[in-house]
Amino acid sequence: MRVVEVIAYGGPEVLRMARRPEPEAGDVPGRVRVSMKAAGVNQADLRIRAGRYADAVGALKPPFILGTDFAGKLLDPVPGMAAGTRVAGFVPWYQELTGEGTYTEVLRVAPDWIAPMPDDLEFTVAASLPLAAATAQQGLGRIALPAGATLLVTGGSAVVGRLAIQYAHAAGMRVVAVAHEGDESELRVLGADHVVTRGAPEDVVAKVLAGDPDRVDAVFDGALVGDALLPVLKDGGVFLALAPDRVPTAERDIRVETIRATPDAVALRESLQKVADGELITRVADVLPLAEAAEAHRRAEAGHRPGRIILMI
Ligand SMILES: NC(=O)c1ccc[n+]([C@@H]2O[C@H](COP(=O)([O-])OP(=O)(O)OC[C@H]3O[C@@H](n4cnc5c(N)ncnc54)[C@H](OP(=O)(O)O)[C@@H]3O)[C@@H](O)[C@H]2O)c1
């Protein structure tokens, strides 16, 4: 089968097409195979490829296969799902550390990573959701704000941020979002009550405090700003960090939480249905063939593109 390997740590050029033997049914106990249709390109993929997370990946060395998000068709049955069922999910890449990610034609998955896709959902759209939805939902779970409390979401224009805005709004929170210029009206439709444009951290802090002089109850730091945002938080507030190297030092009884999302098939099934029903909005920026993974990484790294970049397989 065709895969894209990271052949050494480096720039997008280290992503190379290669051939590996196709997994066979039952060759790894407890795993089933998915014939891949779409894979998401996540920010973590870029950092792992560049060698920035070499410590976190431990003994795993190139060549390995990147990729967490997937959508495709089951090749093997699982309880409640026949072979051929369209499914989506994400590989908990850091927990597994097998280096067998989603940039491949056939992927081995655990049954509890996957949820069936509604009939009318496209593979590309489904593959944009799993990791981001789990991060937004589990992150909000860690924050545990009551309805009516005020949440600041940085990176509100990005994939995780957009979902965090929607889930927080649905849970009755008042949402302040930090967004790219021009995204204000869209993010209001998604559920943001107040939108400030992104900029230097001190400018963002000033804009948030201008609208909320009593400060906010919690921060969902989707843009990985870190310490510089603490002045927007009330004493005893909650700060959720999305990356281990962007965890602020707690002060004023602020509770600092971190998250590494884990698969939750039940929650994913609900979110996929909501996307199909138009109740939850996710965004695809670009769709490229698997063979153009290096170009996909170049585009993701260049930024300035809202939505998930998807590899079509
Ligand atoms: N802890 C976990 O389990 C976990 C899981 C998933 C993600 N994360 C982290 O959470 C962060 C956010 O992830 P993500 O998937 O939401 O990021 P993303 O959407 O893939 O990336 C954000 C990118 O989109 C661009 N962008 C967003 N909105 C835009 C707009 N309206 N116009 C132009 N460009 C726009 C940004 O460009 P600019 O560079 O120009 O701003 C940035 O490069 C990442 O750092 C990721 O690593 C953590």
C-alpha cells in the first residue's frame, strides 16, 4: 500500500511516498482495518515532522507515518458495524507511538476510536472533526464552567477554536472570541457574544478588558498564547493550555489545566450527526491528494488559511 513517511526530521520535503505491506485482518489483536478516504493535517503533525516533539515521541525515530484524523470504510466488522461501514475517528498518536498514522491507504484502529458517519456526510468533512471536537469538548470539560460564566477563546478562527465557541455557547456560556480580522460576523453566528481581533498579547488583553472590565472566568487558549493572557482572568479563574510548552505559571489561585485529547466514540458520533444536521459547523480549507502531503504541510505552515487541510486518499 502507499503511505507517506517522515524520512528524517526537517521541512515538508522530508515527507516521501513509500510502499509498505498492507495490514492483514487480525494481524494485530484488538485492531481492525480501515480503508482510508481522508486524513486531516494537524498542527501537531507539522511540529512532530520538524522534530520539535522529539522528546514526546520517545524512542520512535523516522521513518514513521504521521497523522491522527481519519475517515474511511471499515474493512473488518466490529460489534454493531459491518465491513463497509463509513467511519471516522482519530489515532491517539502520542499514546500509541507506533508511528502508524493516517497518511496511508489502510490504517489499523481500535474499535473504540471510531464512530459511524451519517450517510450524507462527506469523508473530507468528517476527517476535519475528530481530534478538534474531542479537544474542544474535553477541554471545556476540564474548565467546567457553569452556564452564564464568561469564557475567552483564543484562536477562535481556527478549527479547535470554532468548535470550542459552538460547544461553549450550546452549554450556555458567554463567549468572548479572539479572531482573525473579518471573521467577526461568522464567529457571532457560531455563538460568540463578543469578538476581538487578534494581535500582540498585550493588545488582546487590553481589548478583552475594555469589554469585560471585571475580567473573564476562564480562558480556552486555542492560539497557545500562554502566560501573557493571565491578566484577563479573574482571581481563582481557570486557564486551559493546549500544548505542554504553553502552560502558564499559576498565580492568584488560577487553576491551570492541560489537555491531550483522547478518543470518545459516543461523543464523536453525536458531533458527526450534528455536522450532518447543520447544527455544528466545521471547516475544510483545502483538499489535496495523499501524494501532495508535502504541499499540504507547506500550506498549513504558511498559515492564513481557516479550516483543516485534508489529504484525499
Ligand atoms: N492538546 C490537544 O489535544 C490538541 C489537539 C488538537 C490541537 N491542539 C493544538 O491547538 C491549536 C489549534 O489547533 P487547530 O487545529 O485549531 O489549528 P488550525 O486550525 O489547524 O490552525 C490554525 C491556523 O489556521 C490559520 N487561520 C485560522 N483562521 C484563519 C482565518 N480566519 N484567516 C486566515 N488564517 C486563519 C492560522 O493562521 P495564522 O498563522 O495566520 O494565524 C493558523 O495557521 C494548535 O496549536 C494545536 O496543536 C491541541
